[in-house]
Amino acid sequence: MTFKPAFDAAGLVTCVATDAVTGDVLMVAHMNDEALRKTIATGEAWYYSRSRRKLWRKGESSGHVQRVLEMRMDCDQDAVWIRVEQAGGGACHTGRRSCFYRAVTGEGGAVKLAFVDAEQVFDPAKVYR
């Protein structure tokens, strides 16, 4: 029962964020030790951006913060699941509620993407200046 996250070679664990009410997957991101500890301490989701190589608090520029209602570790402690209350209606930087707004289809043998639940809930151009 010891809390001992198993960070990968890059010092990260994968984090899945779901809507605490609906159970919908909102996003998948990564946390380093600092992000994990700040999330626990503040009750708001913090992540580590692999592309920007920096720590970031969800909603720091958009205002669409994620209030963490519950955090769970998987059996190997190399993945985190957080159940969140999503402010602003959208978790995705594209303006959508979830980052998972495209379904994979195999019509006619060709694998394609199709929009599902893809309506924008905010205008990214106005939020991210």
C-alpha cells in the first residue's frame, strides 16, 4: 500500500482524465513527479508536456481547469486515472469536450477517421492567444 509511482525512462507516468459524472474519457497526458505531487497538493490537474518540455496546470491559459475528485493508481503504479470536474465544458485544446472526438472506421477496407461528438464547446482562437 506504499505510494511509489513507477516512472518510465523519461520520468513520466501516463494519466487518463475522465469526467467524474459521465465517465467519458476527456484526455490522456503525462505526469512527472512534480506534476503528480502538485496535483495531489492542489486538487487541480497538473501535467508534463513532452513537446514543450515543461510542467503545466490544466486551464492555466484557457481557464478550463480540472478539479480532481479522485485519483487512482493502476496495479503497477505506472499509470494514473483521475476523475475530474471539467471547468469551461471542454478539455481539448481544439475546443471540444474531449480529445477523443474521432472514431476509427474500416469502411471498404480503408481505415479512416470519422467525427463523433465533435462539436466545439469553445473557440480556441479566443481562448489561446
